[in-house]
Amino acid sequence: MATLHKKMTEKIRNIAIIAHVDHGKTTLIDNIMKQSGSFRENQSIDERLMDSGDLEKERGITILAKPTSVMWKDTRINIIDTPGHADFGGEVERVLGMADGVILLTDAAEGPMPQTKFVLGKALKQGLKPIVVINKIDRSDGRPEEVVNEVFDLFVALDANDEQLDFPILYASGRDGWCTKELEDPRENLHPLLNLVLDYVSPPNVDLEKPFAMLATLLDSDPFLGRCLVGRVEQGSASVNSNVHALNLDKKIIEKGRMTKLFRFESNNKIPVEHVQAGDIICIAGLKDASVSDTICDPNVISPLASTPIDPPTMSITITVNTSPLAGLDGTKVTSTMIRQRLMDEAESNVAITFMENANKDSFEIGGRGELQLGVLIETMRREGFEMSVSRPRVIYKEDDQGNKLEPMEDVTIDVDEEFSSTVIDSMNKRKAEMIDMKNAGSDKTRILFRVPSRGLIGYQSTFLTQTKGTGVLNRIFHSYDLHKGQFAGRRTGVLIATDNGTAVAFALWKLQDRGPMFIDPQTKVYQGMIVGEHTRENDLDVNVLKGKQLTNVRASGTDEAVTLMPPRKMSLEQMIAYIKEDELLEVTPKNLRLRKRFLIPHERKKAS
């Protein structure tokens, strides 16, 4: 029996696909699944199969790491799709523990980017041997030979060993579904990549003789099965209804139970199986309390499996109950108890998120990696029917042994047209950034590398797009904690604040246009203390947006003025979070996003300041 299991283990390969955002990971996996025979020829298939969540489909990004598998030449290849955004780096760190090899995808034009460096560094530390795929070869501005040299330099900079430096290279177009060993080879399909995975990636190095043990790496929820734990079986084997217990990292038993259902991943489905063994990536249902980083194992096992430590969060927001006059009109989940439970569940399943609450249990501090990650959490809750108030993001400071204040620093890579480079450099200097490198990136593009405090980047994305007329690309990644860089100027303008409760009138908005751009349309419900626009000066201004035109029964030709309104300035959720100051809040409901002052009544605002 042991020999049979060993043979089965040799027919398994576990790989993760890692890359910078938008370098084509998910598209490549989709085509691998199509070409490996995972679907019928006439089967209807969604675009970007692996991006299953609504937010993932809308934004075109991967948020959650997801496993799948394909059969190739009698061997099961388990493939793990990973997020490319630095904000979701916690996902990448965890799932690399399930892989025995990685496919490093690099854009043929952009080359290695900050997130490429981050994910590759994590993979090399774990001793994984990468396969390098230069993707998007068909781009007109592609420079594959230069990119290969840049990738090699990156491997050297990250202290790769000799075995890792001897990486195989493939040239591919994930969108068109082909790859080749040489640039001149015929461009037919992805078979060279699948064959290379079989030859280059070693089978899982696991112990079949020991009792069953699996490290829970991902937490999934299923409407029919409830909580599901995903991970790789590190040792032994198990069957459905086997007794297990869950151990945390402190060797404490979290719960005892039975594995009521076992699943394997095939294409984008979970397939029920009766038996699982070491080396395979599986999903377990039936456990209520076990969570990420816990070891699910046979009752005889008393020591947990080692877990990869996760980099700490660098940014936090405070979430409170919605207290505005319009609270409770849109949402169904409005109490602090509901919000608290939801945030605790999120912190449990997402190890890159931290949860703290104040003594009164009415204010909750959520820590994460960046504005995008926190924005995705708030947007998800909003769609679930929650209402809440959100504060401005704050960076998480630390102290060194000498008592000096430390703040998080980020490496920022900016690609801009040459004509905008001076504007961007000036703007970054005001944010206490330090320029590390500046070089020509071809096609009149300049690549500039900065090291900048994280707080300097809060809200900068929209300003940057304006400065570069939408053509610039900004990528950022956490570098380290460094000495506090001192104060710098934040938002220079004040805001326009509504004075009364009611419905905004077009005539009033028209008369106020000279004061600054508006955030609202006519007929929008407003309340006292709500922010309705941006003041052109530094001070805040209370304005009446309810004042209609005084009508009389006297009519004269030519005296009526035409009300011509400028389109209001619309901001996304992340832009709004970044826009507000310390004394302001963002009101989030399922149907509306409103900016408001923390204290709605004017004399309370004066007292607080």
C-alpha cells in the first residue's frame, strides 16, 4: 500500500504562479486549463475563470489566492493563482508554502517590477526553483533579451543560490495561448510549459509513513458546506469521516472533530474524494473553529507544522457605527455588534489583516497593507448590507531600542513620459521622497525609483494620474521601517459643508460654483455637517445648498438666468478614504458614499479644534 501511495505522490506537481500585477497570471492559467483538456470543446467558459469574486471581475485583479489543477500525461499539476498587488502580499506568502516550484511571469516590455522582486524574494527564501516565463512577447514595445538580463540581475541581487540561478526560460503570450523555448520557434501551444513543469519541478517531498497532518493555508466559505480549510497534506493520508484535531502554533488543541467532506481541486471546481494523501492540495469541511496557520492532524500528532511568518500591517483605519441623520435608510446591518463580528471573521481568515477594538467596543481599528486592501474590505462589507463610518488611513508607527519614532517606507517605481518627469519629481520631493535611480525606459519613457514614507503616498494615486494625464504607471511595495521623516503638507484646500438637512437644489449649487467644485448632484439628500464640495481656499466654509430661487407672480422677458451646472467631482471609495482629513469621516452605506465632518454641528467642531 505504501508503495502505491508513493507512486501516486510521484504523479503530483505543486506550482504557484507569481508576478507583478497585470503581467498575465490569471490569463495564462485560463489557457493552461483549456489546453490540458479540463473542459469539453463545446463547453461555455467565462473569461478569467480564476477571478471568481464580483470585485475581482469588476477591477480585473486577483484578490484571493486560489488553487486549481490540471491533468497532464497522467500527472496532476496543482496550480495556485496568486494576487499581484502588494496590498495582498500576505496571500502570496502563505500559499508559497504549498508549492514545490514557481512560475515567475515577467512582462516583456515592463520587465521586473517592485512586486516581482517581493514575490521572487519570498520564493527564493523558501528554497523554490523558479521557471521564468517572459510573457506578452507579442507587444510592440517588447524587449525580451533585455528583460532576461534584468531578471538574472534580480536573482543575483536577491542572493539566489547556484541551482536557482540556473533557471529555464520560456517566451510566451498567455493571451494567445502559446510558449516557446526560443524566440524563433513555432508558436503553437502551451505544451512546452506543461512538459517543463513535469521535468523541472520535483514531486512533493513528504512522509507517507507518519500520521496525517495538514497546515491550513486558506480559509474558504461555501454556502452548502460552511467553513472549508485549504492546504497541502504534509504527511500521511486520511479518509472521509477520519477523526482529527486542530493545533495552533502554541501546541494548543483548538477543536476536535471529523472531516465530514474531502475535496480535490479540478479546473475551477471542488471534486469530492474519499481518500487523500501526502503531497496533494485539498479542501476539508466539517471543522468550525480551526483557522489559517492551524495544523489539522491525526489525534496522535502533538506538534504543529511550522508556518511562514507574515509581514505586519503598515496602515490602519478606524471603523465605527454610522451616526449620520441618514443612517439606517439603506443598510440592513447597522449595529456595532454586527460590524464587530464581521471584522473579527475577516481578521481570522485573512492573516494580513489585524483587528483591535476600544474599551467601549464601539470603535474598531483594522490594520492592513495599503489603501487598496482596506478599500476592498469596506466595499465587500458595503455589498453585504453594512453601514459604517470610516476614518482617514493612518500609518502604523514603531519605536526602536533608543526610543526613536520609526515609520514604514516604500519603494516606488514610476514610469512616465519624459515631459512629466520633473512635475512628478517635484511632487515626490514635497512628500519627503528620496530618489534612488532614474533611467531611460525607451519610447520616450522615464523610469524613476523613489523611497518614500507610506503616509506620503496616501491619496497620491489620483494626483499622480492628473499630473501625468493618465499615462503614468505607479507601483509601490513596502521596504522597511526607518526614522520618522518629519511633517509635510497634506491637503491644502478646505471643504464646503452643508448647513441644513434637506434636498440639494440646482439653483443653490449653481450660485456656489465659484466657491469650488461640487461633490453632489441636484436632488441629493444632504444633512448638516455633510461635505458637499471642495473650497478653493484653505478654510472650511458652511454653505446652504437648499436655497431655491425666490419666485413672484411678475414675469418679464429676458430676466431669467439659465442654470448651467458643472459636472460634480465623483470619487471612488479608495479616493474618498484618502481625501478626508483627521476631523472628517467617510459614511459608507450599500447605496451611497458620503463625506462628512466628524462633528456635524458647527460649535462642536470649533470646540474640538
